[in-house]
Amino acid sequence: MHGFSASADPAIGDDVRTRFGRIYVLVRELTGAPVAEARRFLASGMLLTVMSSMRVAGPDAVSAAWATEILADLSANGD
């Protein structure tokens, strides 16, 4: 999370962008997923990462109605 936030700094951002790009390419290569599916997979993962950081998702989650709604939608749609 800190790396993404600090990506305006060229010393950090170049590496963060390269590594995130590698994840994207790896997802496409290993799964054969089309661009839209790979994007949705990464987007859902980033959403869950942010929600976990806010402690509204995960084993010690703080209850938040909006988070419960999003998590239910992710589960229902297989994201």
C-alpha cells in the first residue's frame, strides 16, 4: 500500500509499476484470461486489499454495512 501511495517518487514508482505489470502479465499467461477478465481480477484484489487495510474485510473485520454489501456482491459474482 505504501509503495502505491509513494509511486510519484521515481525511485519507488518505477519499481512498483514494473512489479504490478509483471503480476498482470503473469495472470494473463497462467490463465489465458482476456484483458477484461484479468483487469477485473486485479481490480477485485486491490479492492479487497484496501478493505482489509481498513479492517472492514478479513477475520477481525469491523462491521460496516457498505463493506458487507460489497463483499456479498463479490462472493455472489465469483470475483
